[in-house]
Amino acid sequence: MPEALLEVRDLKAFYGDFQALHGVSLALRPGEMLALIGANGAGKTTLLKTICGLVAAPRETIRWKGEAIGGLPANDIVKRGIALVPEGRRLFPSLSVEENLILGGAMGRSGPWTLAAVYAMFPVLKEKRHAPSTSLSGGQQQMVAIGRALMSNPELILLDELSLGLAPIVTRDIYAMLPDILGHGMSAILVEQDVTRALAVSQHFICLQEGRVSLEGQPAAFTRERISAAYFGTAPT
Amino acid sequence: MTAAAIITRSTRASRIAGVLALAAVILLAAAPWWGSRADLRLIGEFATYVALASLWNLLAGYAGLVSVGQQAYVGLGGYVLFTCVLFLGLNPLLAIPLAGLAAGLLAIPVAKLVFRLQGAYFAIGTWVVAEVLRLSFAQVQALGGGSGISLPVDAVRAIASSRDLREWFIYWISLGLGTGAVLVAYLLLRSRIGLALTAIRDSEVASMSLGVRITSVKFAVYVLVAAATAMVGSLIFLQKLRITPDAAFSVNDWTAFVIFIVVIGGIGTIEGPVIGTIVYFLLREFLADLGSTYLLILGALAIVIMLAAPKGIWGSIAQRFGISLFPTGYRVHWRE
Amino acid sequence: MNWVNAIVQGILVGGLYALFAAGLSLIFGVMRLVNIAHGDLIILAAYVALVVVQLTGLHPLASLIAVVPLMAAFGYALQRGILNRTLGKDILPPLLVTFGLSVILQNGLLQVFTADSRKLNAGAMETMSFNAVAGINIGLMPLLMFLTAVAVIAGLQFVFYRTAMGRAFRAVSDDKETARLMGLDNDKVYAAAMALCLSVVAIAGIFLAIRSNFDPALGPGRLIFGFEAVIIGGLGNLWGTLAGGVILGVAQGIGAQIDPGWQLLAGHLAFLLVLAFRPKGLFPRIEG
């Protein structure tokens, strides 16, 4: 059994007094794509945020390549090889497309993803590289956000709601690019509202329901009804 | 078996405190009979700073209007008093409320201007207004220009016939303004306006969505505080018998000390300004002749408190023990 | 001729006001902090220069070599040690802490240097001037001051828009959380911004010290000039700040021509007029 790249053990996360996660556990192997599904407010984004350090967590609850990283500041965690493509893109409006990308790579991790490589993957960005990043269309901004995360040459990329606010055709195009984006042995955790799409591209999935894992395993092993029940919290456990 | 909710405003602690406060005020009011002239001056000065601090606290701690320019109204109060006495021949005691009125009127256009600025820029804007007043009064030769002017003894005699009686009247007015400021702040905060202020302080957006007319409330508080501050100012300079632009509009005397008092005592609480003034006077006893060192220490203390215990002395105590001597909120008890 | 001369001098002193204001503008842009001690830091720089000149015998302008790094280091430490802790949603802490700092600086300088007026001597440079047009004399120091202001602002623009540090400034100003995802340590970015700000403050302080007498109480007045230049020019626009400084300087010059006692008042009046009729300033770029 290959060593888990990322291990989350009994993670509890809070926003002030509100508990968003009630003891979530998962294990991610190298090169694996894990889909994280669940209704709004189930805790998917919170889980991603705790992994990359934007939300506090006890030290031992998150292990990355054997090292306990829970609660470390986000700028330290990114340097260890985890990158987040945030929900809603969160591009820097004061920076151009190219500046956003350059900033993504500023921490100096080496790897195949350079500015040239990103432009090769997303040629339209090269055309618009000096434009203010937020002047691009939704789909193009998503490309910038993905490119920006890739520029840090991560071993694990966290994708939060890629399809949010995008037209279905655009979403389809972006998902079509995913294999090339992840082709270099990158692991990924994908949070996605569109369950079908998410399960179609992943090897493993976790379903969150009100901050708890309600179902997990391989997509093919469960019926739609079973997954749906876990999604909405109507499944008997 | 239903639980009934009992809603009260006071606690045993606050009721005891209320009685004690009343007793203290009565005792202090009787000071002319048990205290010396020096005692009266000290207590009067104490009351003056309690007034200025409570007013600044109302403005900054509750309405969120952090002004570093209240010296504008202190000085204005002083100059209006001098003008009324010297050129209109009025009794100085009558000039005090007039000073308040004048300041209130001036505060209206001033507020319209400075309210266009936010946060720290608002603060500096109020400072500019004070500077404008200082420079303007320095140009008025009839009031002594930059060198200032004194009140002739005759004018002061109009207050009362004997010197003792004069000092008593001034003392009682100081005491009145001090307790009045605390009382007005207390009553205001217990009222609907107070509820609006606390809501604004907690979240402007939320309170706006509930229909709280933020600008009107802030405007009213600013004007009210300006008027009251000017009355205190007029009393201060009545006692000093001499006014100069630099003394009237001094940032150190009327703003720096006041801010430090409120921050150390506990900003955003009614008790805070009183506690802070006590600390200020105690420290002054020990550091009496150190002049600028005293300010330095106060400043450092205020910084430390703002970083380590932002609620100040009283705020930290109140939070820790859950007590409130001047309660402005409601308590809900459950009776099974 | 007197009027034209007054206006020309006003334009040149506007450069100094812009130097006062540039740091203020920079820090507000990066971290939405208004440092009430800003003026006192300018005066601190003047005193640091005084000490350096006394110890080394250097020409005041040459003392920049020492004063700039000293002030920059102080700014870095100040931000990381104290000011970073005040940043957040509440407006009170930064305001009250920087106010306390202002009082501490003034009184500390008073303790060490007394209230005596000082001045830095730039030697022959101070009296050199040339005749631009008939009757208009342009002093070397005022011109140098103005050109330095232009250079500093151009430099700051360059840093902001063409360097990695400037990129970091813009990023943390846009979105603190996502900036962390780029590996940026916000605490250090803010500290670097303050170091840059105090470098500009050092330059401003030295020119102030050469131009006129200074003493510990002068800080708040410089803060107000800087603040007025920023508001007149419009938030978020450094070149606007230069324009604001010039307008302030010219207003003061015109006021002084009418009556010497009116100099400062005229400047404040110009500020209040802009506030009344163009509250966002003349060339605004960001919301206050």
C-alpha cells in the first residue's frame, strides 16, 4: 500500500463558536484525484481551507508527507507543495494576468510549470497577459486562477468549485483540460457542486454532510440513489 | 412546565453602586463645608476631566467618531465666555450655556464637512478644524490675538459677592457638569438612541439594514457632545481667568490626556472614563513634576493597554466578572 | 511680480508637502493604516540627521546615506513589533496606538533635545539661486526639493508597479488571505512597506531641517500638511498627492501675500473647500 501523501485525522474546525467540521478523516495517495461532494454549507470549502492553512486546525490532525502541518500559516504550507484554486477565483484586481501568474510562482518551487508552460496550456492568457486580471471573462479568470496555482509547482492542487458562475460549455472545456493539467503525477482534491462531473473524473470520493463524512469510496461502487441519500443526509448509516 | 423569562436592567451590584454613587455626589456637593479651597479646586478639576472624558467616550467609544479635535470646542467655549463677559457685559454664569449653544451651532456645518471623511482621516480632519479655530482666534486683536486676554476681576464679581461664594458656585457647576456628563451618557445609552449607537458600533451594515438612521444618530451625538464640551471649556477658562489661543486649543491638555484617560479606564463603558480619571490623578500625584515624562508614560501605558487589554481597566474587569455598575443592557433570567 | 513669485515659491514648497504626504499615501494604500505619528517621524528623521551631522561632519544632504537606512530599519521594527498588531477590522487600535506613539515621540524628543529650535546648515547651497524670468528668483534648495519630490514619487510608482515588492504590496492590499496562498508573509510585507515609507520620511525630514527651523512640537503640523495634500489630491494617486501638495503650497503662498498671519489659514481653507465641493479629492483612485 503506497504511503498516504495527505492524511487528515478526526479534523474538527470552527469559525468562532460555529463548528463546521465534526471529525473528518481522509487519506490521499500520490497521483490520486479525490472528489469532495456535498450540499452548500456541508464543510467542503472549510476542509480545503484547513488543509492549506487558511483556517486553524490542531497540529496533528493534518499530515503532509508524514509531517504534521495543521495550523501552520498558509504561506508556510504552500511552500511545502499544496496549492489552492479558491472558490470564486480570488484573483488580484490590482494585478495584471501575467502578474497574477508570476506571483503564483514567487515562492520558488521548481518544476515543469513555468510562465511559458502555462501560456502553452492556456494560449488566450498570453494574448491578454497585460490586461487587469478581473477584466477577463469568467472562464478566462478560472484559467488564470488555475495557472496561478500551477505556477507554484504543487504536488497537491485543491480545486474549489471550478464551475462556479461559469457557462456549462466553458466548464466542459476546463474539465477537458484537467488530465493535461494534472498529467505530471499531481494529486488533486476537487470540490464540485456538479456531482456527475466530479465523480466522472475522480478515483475516490468523499461526501460531506453537515460537517461529517457521510459516504466515501470509489464512484463506481455506489448507485446514484445511495450517493444522493448520503448527499442529502437521508441515508441510514 | 414552562420556564418564564424575567428581564431586568439592574443587578445587585448596580443597585449598590447606584446608591454609593448618589451618596458620593451628595458628599462631594457638601464639600464647601468640609473641604479647603485646594480640595475644591482638585475635585473640580477631577470633575472637569470626568466630563471631558465621558463626552469623548460617548463620541468615540459609542458613536465610533474618533475625534482628535475636541479641543476646538473647549477653546471655543472659553472664547465665547470671554466675549460674552468682556463685550456683552453678561454674567459669566449665563455665558456658559451660551457657549454651549454657540458650539452646537458651529458643530452643524463642521459635522457636514468632516463627516465626508472616514476613520483616521476623520480624526485628522477634526484636528484641522481645531487648528483653523486656533489660527482664526489668534487673528482677532480684540481678543488679544496671539498673546491672549484676561478677565478683569469686576466681571468675575458678577457671579457672587464674596470670593468664597464665587469659588463654591464654580465648584458646583464643575461637579454638575461632571456628574451630568456621566448621567447623560448613561441615560442616553439606556434609551433607544443608545441601542442604536451600540448597534452601529457593532455593525454599521447590519444596523443600517434594520433601519437605524446612522448618519442622523452620529450627527446628533457629535453636535450634542460639541455643545457640552464647550460648556466645560467655558468653565475651565472662567477659572483660569486668562485665555490664549495656544492654551485654549491645546491638543495635549484637552485631547491627549482625555484620550489616554478613556483608553486606560476602558473605552466604550460608562465606568471607564471615571476609572481612567482616577488613574490619571493618582499617577499625577506620583509623577507630579516630571512634565513631559508624564505624558510619555501615559502614552506608553495607553499603547500597552490598547495592545494587551483593549477594553481598558474597567472593560477587562467587567468582562472577567460580568459586572456592570451602570448597566445599559438587559439581563434575562429564567425562572422554572 | 510679488504675486507670481509667491505662486512659484508655493509650487516649489508643494514638493516638500508632497514628500510629507507620499509616505502617508503609500501606507494607506497598502494596509489602510493612517499613521498619526507620521509627522513626528519626519521630525525624528530631522533629529537623527542632526546627530549624524554632528557626529560625522557630513553635509546634511550627504547624511541621507545614514539616515535613510536607520529610519527604514526603525520602520521595519515598528511595524513588526507594534503596528502589525493593530491591523484588523476595528478602527480604534491603529488610531489610538499611533496617537500614543505621536505623543511619545514628541515628548521623548523634548527630553533628549529640549525645545530649542534647530536647523541643519547646507552651506552655500542655501543661498544659491538663479534668475529664471525677470524678477523671479528660484532658490537652489527649493528647486532641489521639488525635483527630489518628483523623483521620489516616480521611484515609488516604479516600485509599486514594476517590482516584485510592489506586486506583493498590491496583492496584500487587494486580498490578505489569498496573498498568503502565494507564499507571502503579510507581516513582513507590511513591515517592508513601512520601511519604504520611513525612507521617504527620512528624505522629507532632512529637507525640512535644511529649509527651516525645527523643534519637537512640529510633528502634528507636518502630518496635517501631508494629510491635506493627500485629500486635496485624491486618495490612491501619488501624482495626485504631488498636485495636492502644490495646491496647498500655492494657497499658503497667496495667503501669506495677503497677510503673513494668513498663511496657514489659507492652506486649511483650500483643504476645506476641496472637502466641501470635491470630497473625493481632485484625482481620486480608491475609496477612503
